[in-house]
Amino acid sequence: MKERRFVRELVESKHRILMLSFVVGFVFLLLLIRLWHLQILNADDYQAMSENNRLRFVPVAASRGTIMDRTGAILVSNRPSFSLAVIPQEAKDREAILTLLSGLLGLDRADMAERWEKNEGRAKYYPIVLASNITRDQVEIIEENHFRLPGIEVEMKPVREYTSHQLAAHLLGYIGEISEKEMVLPGFDEYNPGDYIGKNGIERALEKELHGNDGGRQLEVDARGRVLRTVSESFPTVGNSVVLTIDGAIQKQAEKAFGEQAGAAVAMDVRTGEILAFVSNPGFDPSLFSGKLPADIWKGYLEDKRHPLENKALSGQYPPGSTYKMITALAGLQDNTINESSTVNCTGSYDLGSSTFKCWNKKGHGSTNLRKSLRESCDVFYYQLGEKLGVDKLAAAARSFRLGAPLGVELLNERSGLIPTAEWKLKRFGKRWYHGETLPVSIGQGAVLLTPIQLASMISTVANEGTIYRPHLVKKIVDADGKTIKETAPEILGITSFSKESYRAVKQGLFAVVNEPGGTGAAARQYDVKVAGKTGTSQVVKLHDSKMGTPYQYRDHALFVAFAPFDDPEIAVAVIVEHGEHGGTSAAPIAGRIIRAYLDGKKAPRKNMGGISSDDDDDENSDDEKESPTMKKNAVDGAAIHD
């Protein structure tokens, strides 16, 4: 019995030992798996978590480069701005912190929560910007409540200061916080949420030059967030500065000449293609777009019938009206369809088939040669010439000037305009071109569309007798030490095939427009130099009732193109006044004032005063603001346009 009991107890003991061994082995196996999981699989994550417990990254934003005019006057610089940021690893109770911030600072809680959530995937020690451009009063409140706001920090970032307020707003552009869509675009991988980038204008086009490289400091902190030491530090690199071709003084006079009128103006050097003034009126305040734009201001911009946010000089497309007659004239001279002595008898209208095309002068201009046709803007002369040439020859002449395609200025979103042909109509509408459609095209109506910058290029090419320069806005780019990195040289896009004799015949007509009795552009006349130019008026709607008055949005556009001095051209100007009705009375005085500003600048070179004021008063130039004594009464009738 004793032996059996012993054997049974021995077997049971072995069984218990075996079970215990399995249990112990299983526990050790679990421990090994856990250690493998912690030390092998998730080693990087836990190491990062360990670092997060003691490290904090403080970004240091780089200052953007300044933007200057050709004289060195500063148009855009920088000023300090404060941003509210949170360090997620130190902010344990997000909801409580957001509620407290909203109550203390009056900030939008939902907006801050959205910013926080969008950046949750980033390193816990990297600050997330919750609000930009906070006030100094808000900064003081944050400092006073620092212990109640764990993880909340105030960052200082440089933001743009537009020295001359609205001056050249469409050219300069504005900056704003980078969006999620922009962050995934090529070339923006090094940008972080809350960073500012250029949104349009020069700020956008030259973003890579202006932005600079951000720096930062990695700090070791204790449990209370107090800095113990600086682990590493990289210094920001200031962005390069941009020197533009525009002259701030000419730009200012051009914008002031528009007053409350909507429109655009481009002035350029006929010898280089440098743009001296680039106006889109009315403007806007670019500094407002750096933060959250007030709703009432945004609504005002959107509801303004003058469209202040549109860059009209670059993207506005308008029928060129009678300014286009110089293209028709050159095409006729080249084709030997006309010469300087060719005459047409203008009776006030021209019949083609069953249609009657009227001249702006109902009584007619009588016997009219090329010079008189330009001086008095006779429509019938160009109706007959256009009919003989045909639309395709007119288009070939226009395209030799590089019209109907972007000219390649540095800004984004340049529009191409439109030069119609028979083939274009067939492709676009599936219909053939009719002879009667050529007549409006010959006087810059119908389907013809040009941008202000194309008009400036057109008159510049006529002035220098055939050389097409690429219009450009950037003179040079310099680094923080003032060293020139890149300088823009004049670029010739092409040489037209028209003869010098043809150009000079047309230029004599343009001279007569401004300087001879009966000329439609006398309002641009200068007392000390001879100006040549061409007025134009383009229809917005085909007919209107002059007795009842025409609503603003249906009034004709007024145009004027000019160059000076006549004998040795230096500056070319194109002006469009939206719904200004007559080029001679609305657009020509503006062009005259621009030319006057250019001439005065040559006489008394301006010293760089560090900026251009937009508020001081200027002496009025009475000579170039007088209306032409030869202006005739409005005589719009059907296709007839009075310049």
C-alpha cells in the first residue's frame, strides 16, 4: 500500500511540476513577446515618446525679402506679428484649453479646434498655430494666464507691411497662411502649417526667392515646461529682395489719375520692355489678407461692380476699339491695298449687302486719307479697307505683333486675348466666316479681344518701328547683403515684317491724333514734348437708349494708347477706363498724366526716401487734364463708335 501511495504521489508531483513549468514557460514567453514588441517593433515610437517628454521645438520664421521699385524705394517690407500656438505634448486637456482660450481672447473655438485636429499627425513637440495675427492685448492676456494654459505659446512671425497701402496692390499681391492643398504641391514640402506664402502677384510668382529658409531651436525642458538648455539651433535665412521695373512715383500718379473710375493702365519703356507702371483700378488693401479678412470688407469687395479684386491689367480682356485701326492700317500698307495718299469718301455710313455700317460721325468725314482717318478716327475708311483685306490678313498682321497669346510677363494668370480668323469661327461655332463680320473687326470690335498689357506692347512696337520686347516687371533680384543674384536683360520676342515707311506713315497719323485740329486725343498733349497716340471706344452692348440714360455696366469702354517723345520714343502707355464712354475725354487725360510723371521724373531724378507715400498731395498738371476742344458730341448709333 505504501509503495502504491508513494508512486501515485510521485506521479502527481511530476504532473504538478510539469503544469507549473508550462505556466512559467508561457509567462516568460509572453514577457519575451512583449519585450520584442517594445524593444524591436516599436523601439522608434517609444524613443520618440521619450524624447517628447523632454524636448520642445521652437520654430523661427524667416523674414521675406523686401520688394522695391526701380529707384530703390521700398514698396513691401516686414513687421513683427504674433501667433497663438499649442504644443500638443504639454496640452493634456484639449477641450478645456480651447474653451479657456475662446473665453479669454474672444477667438473662434471651432476654428482653433479645426486647426488642432488637422495637425494631430505631426510630432507632439512641434507647435501647432491656432490663430495668427493676434493683438498685443491678447498676448498680454496669454502671459497673465500662462499657468492656466499649459502648452500654449506665443510665436513671433514677420508679416508683410505694404508701405504705400493700396499702391500697386494687384502687382505686388499679398500673402496668407498656406492651405492644405498648397502644402501637397511640388516644391512646398518644407512648408509647415501656419507658414505664410504668396497668394498672388509678385508675392506668389517669386515665392521661392522671397520666402527664405526658416530656422528653429530644439530645447530641453522640465516637467513644468521650463527651458533647461538648447539642444540644437539653426538660424533663419532672410529671403532675397526683388527690385521691380516700375517707378513708384509714376505708379502713384497713374492710380491717382483714375480716381474712382475702374480700369487699367500699363506704361512701358519702348527700348527695353520694362514696365514702368502697372495699374488695375480700383485696388484693395493687401495687408488685410494676411489675417482673417473682416466679413464686411470681403462682402464690399465682392459686391463692388468695379471688381476691385480682378487684375485688369493682366487678365482683363477688352475689345480694343479704334486703337486697333493702326493694325488694320499696317496690314493695308503691307498688302499695297492702300498708301498714304489713298482716299475714301466717308458719308457717315457704308453699305455691304443688306447691312449698313455707320461711322461715329453721322454727317461723315468727307474725303479721307490715312492720316485723316487716324486723326479723326473715321470708321468708314477702315470698313472698306477691312473688306478688301479679309479677316485672315487682319489676323496675320495682329499676330505678327504677338497679339492673341500671352506675352510671358512674370505674373501668373496672364490672359491671351483673342484674334479671330475664319478657321477659329469654324472650329468654335461650326460656321463659316461672313464678309460682314470682318468690318467690325477692322475697327477693333466684333470678336477681337486684347489685354491692357498687349495694348501697351502693341503701341510700344509701333513706336520703335517693329521690335517686340517681352514686357517684364522684375529688374533684378538681390540677396540680404545687396549683392545682385539675377538681373533681367531685355528680351526680344520678334521683329515684325512691316516696313519702316509703313510704320512712319501710321505714326504720322498718330501724331495728328494728339497735335492737330480735329484730333481726338488732344487731352494727352504735353507742353514740352510731342506725344502721338490713338483713342478708342469699345461697345459693351450693341445698342442703348441715350434718351433714358445708360446704366453704368452697359456704357462703352474708353481707351487710349500713346507714346512719347514722338521723334525719339521712350515711353508707351495704354489706358482703359471701364464704361468711360469716350477715349478722348476719359482715357487720354490719364495717359497724359502718366507721361507727365515720366517726363518730370527725368527732369528732377528722385532720391530714394525709403518708401512712397500714397496720401500726400501733388501739384495738379492743368495742361494734361484739359479736355480736347475738338471733342464732338456722343454719336453712338448701331455699330458707330465715337472715340
